[in-house]
Amino acid sequence: MSIISEVKERIDIVSYISEYVQLTRAGRNYRGLCPFHSEKHGSFFVFPERQTWRCFGACGTGGDIFSFVMKKENVDFKEALMMLAERAGVRLDSPKPRDDAEEDAKARLLACVNLAVEYYHNLLVNADSGATALRYVTSRHITRDTVDAYRLGYSPDSWRAFKDFALSHGFSESELVAAGLLVSKDDGSTYDRFRGRLMFPILDKKGTAIGFGARALGDFQPKYMNSPQSVVFDKSSVLYGIHRAATAARRADHIVIVEGYMDVLQAHQHGWENVVAPMGTSLTEKQAREISRLTKKVYLALDADTAGIASVMKTIRETTGRFRESFGHRTVTDVPSRTGLASRTVLDADIRVIVMPAGRDPDEVIASDPAQWKTLVEQAIPHVDFYVETLLQSMDTATSLGKRELIAQCEPLLDEIGDSIEQARFYSRMSHALGISERDLQAEVLAARKQRQQSEKRAVNQAKRRRRFAGVATEEYCLCLLLHDHALLEANNNGLSEDLFESTENAQIYKALLQVRDIEAIRSVLDASLNEHLDYLLSVPFPPGIPDDEETRQLAFNDCVLHLQERLAKRQQFMLETILSRERDEDGVEAELAALERAGVESGQQLQDIFTRRSRRRGITRG
């Protein structure tokens, strides 16, 4: 959690503003006289659920607790943060230049890793202690050129061999622990993390060594281990072999995901460099995003042995789930309805399964028969085909319950088939296999889909209720689009303005965007405490994604602005109606009531204009 978020969590906006404004309850919200202009009847509202405030009178301003302090105390964001952090009991670190301390410390950690790479590699290829590990590598048909190119190594079976070596080269124990190369005990002593293992340096996409994968030689457990999470190493975001695979995948327009380091090395050694492997775990969202930047065609090389069916199916479900979040969807209009054809969304990616021979890994097949590997890749089948056929062969479909269970498991993937002819083929195949008519099968699929969608909808609604700052996501997606495409600002004829941002940190970044365009320049005009939020906006995987083409980006941006305007207009209309009702009940000043009524009419017209624009936009999108 960022410092800004922590401050917001610790300070209740109603309690804080009550120190400046006498608030009375108005339904679920609070109302009082605006502290920023003179008025007789309260048009200032505080919304506890959203932790925001807004004046519906002459000011027309609003925001969160930071914007309130900035306006009331006439201070900038940095001063407001200091005041609120002190009240919340949140410690602010002394601001320091972004480049010096942190970058130097990171560079030292990378130097530690690089030293370890050279140390372990030298032991593997030159020392007697590495002979056993080198024989193992050779037995797996990995050549000396590959060993040197990928800097494979050997960590000696010693508690302090590397530690002593690194200390003699000027690194401290604390640096070596931070780099994941030493383990620190409770008593403060340290020892080598990797001992008696074959070492696989993990490189980022730039080719920089950031950590290790290590394989035990013999019966030591665990068989495989990775460097721990650190400033320089995050196993959930890197793929083994990506430094070579990125260019190759773009060139081949597909990427192959395998399970092991040896699979990757063998493939690369034989010229198939578009092959990568996760870090011993299932594919993560970060890894899927990295792949989505390279190609939309993904091949999974999975062991299809009967004993591993459950694991294989789980891998397919998880992998396609990750890609749904990363690749996005495209619209297909082929669903029959009463008025013609309706639309559905399908995964905007081609995922295929390379079915391996029983009991054989990719590196074994490639080493013994490269031509067979080439054929297996060329014959890779769509993941839906593999999934459905495997379920039909492995599940008991003799009972109605078994059939419904199979249909429920297949339904999410069937919906992803982009070609209506292919969908018809699947329905025909499943109908024949299950012994039910296609009409009944389609009805069961629709029932399963409805049940799944209702379940997902309930989950989404629960998540929305838990989200304290509803609507902030739209603000952040809007900024994310602007940060990725500055031209949207130049063509902004949609009325985006600072007052549409309820979150102060979002408003501050928008203001910075109006001044400068370059990311580093934006950092220079922001308070240091806001750089963390800027980094978040630059990296967060918003579900809609950043559209590739200029026109779609513009439409997405327009939608964001309309949503923010609609949010503000709805709130204004609701509050104005509340004020009018109260004024009538209290027989308020007639002139003021008339003015409020006029404002209400204007607000209503503004809301109607937004609804009209949104309807037109949807019509354009549909067309």
C-alpha cells in the first residue's frame, strides 16, 4: 500500500471535515455550509462511502481529503501530505533523489548476481568440483557452446565458498543477502544459498542476469529452486530464455511455452529460439502480459500422459485465463436472436497445444529427432479441441450428472471459439459423444453459461462493494491512456478537466501531464511521493488493456471522459433535487429556490446531453 493510500485509510473524511464544517446527516451522506464560499443553505456534501466531498453551490468543487486540505489550508500537495501523514501517524521517508541511492544499490545487487554467474560458470567448465555437473549437462546433449552462451554453472557443495569469494571482491554480506545469494540466519550469520547444484542464470529481456534457477544433483530436495524475491528478481514476471525468445517470437509470430530449463536450452540450441519457460510455476499474469506484447499465437508443449491429465487440464485453464486478461477480446456477431444476429466476445489470441509423445519431454524429442519436434509444432491443435477431446476420453459421461459436469467444464472454452463453423463442429462432435441432440446440448451449454455468468456477476458486485473508492478505476484508466498516448491530450475536445478527478493523486498527475509530456519530465514536476502512483499507472494491467490502434484508443479515452462527466452530472442532479426538496419543506427564500431550480434544470440538461453522446458513441461502436 502506498503512503497516500495508507493516509486515506487511516483518516475518516467525515471526522476530519467536521472540524471545519458543522455537518448533519442527509441519508447516507452528510451536509453542511460550504467552507469555501458564503451561503445560507448547505450545498456542501461529504460522502463517507467514497471518502469524498463536493460543493453543489457556487464553488462547484470537490475531491478527496487531500484536495480539501489543499484548498482549505492553501497549501500544495506535498504540504497537505505532510500534514495528513502526521495526523495519521504515517512516517514519511526523507525524500531523496530518484537516481542516486536506489539506483546505486540496485546496480550493486546486479553486480553481485553477475559475479555469481561468472564464479559458478568457471567452476562448471574448469574446476574438478564441477565435473559431475558438466557430465550431467553433456548427457542431456547440451553442447559446450550452449553452456558458454547461457553461462551455465555449478555451485559447490560448501556453506561459504561463494560467500568468501564475493567478500574478497568487496561486496558486503547484507548486499549478498539482498541479492538472494546468501541466507541470513536468526543469529545474524549467513551461508551460501546454492550448494551442490547445476546453476541456470536467469536473464531479463535485456540480457541482464537477475537471479538463478538451480537444479539439485543427486537426491537433494527441493529438486529445483529459484532465487528469492528481491529488488532485482521477480520470478512471476520473467520467463527463462526471454532474452533470445522476444525477437524470435516476433519474427515467427508465435511463441512456445515449455516446462523446463533444459527444454528451452535444447530448443534454442537447435535454432528454435522462440521458446520460453516459466520459473517452475504456472504462467502468471505478468508473464502473460509479456507474451502478449510479442505475439497473439501461443503454443503449449504439455505432457499428455494419462497420469498427468489433471495437471495438463489445470494448466490449460490457468493459462487461457491469464491470456484472457492480457490479450483482451474481439467481437464476433454470429449468435442467433429474435432480431437477427447478436454479438459475443472471444479471446483475441490463438492458443494451441503441442501433444508430446507419451513420457517424453521437448528436450528429449528435439535432441533425438529435431524433425519430429518440427512436425509436432506444425500439428499443434487448438486448445479447445485438446481440452474437449481429453475430457470426453477421461470423464464418465454415462450419467446425466457426468454429462452436465463435462458441459460445465467445456462451456467457458466453447464460448471462446471465434469461428461459428468451428462451433458447429464442436456441437456436432459433443452431441454424438454424449448421445444427446444438438438442440438439447445447446440448451445445456446456455444454462451452464448463465449459471457461470451469474456467479461471476455476484463476484464482481461483491468486489465493487468492497472497493472503497468506486470510480477511481475509470480515472486511472483515463490517465493510463494519456500516459501511453500523449496525442490524446492534443485532441482532447471532450471536456476532460481537473475537477472530474476525485482522487487528488490522479488530479495532480493530470495537471503534470498538461505541463509536460515526457515521463521523466512528469516525474520532475511531481512531488516525490506521487512517483509511486505514477509507476502504478504505468504498469497496472487494466482489464480493457491499452488498444493498439489510434482510433480504438481515442474511443476508449472518450468513453472514460463521458463516464467521469456522467458521474459528476448525476451527483449534481441528485444533490440539487435533494436541496430543492429540503428548501420546499423549509419554505426557504424564494429567490434562492428559483436560482437552485434553474441550476437543477441546467444540470438535468447537462446529464441529458451526456446520455445522448453516450448513445451515439455506442451506436458508432456497434456500427
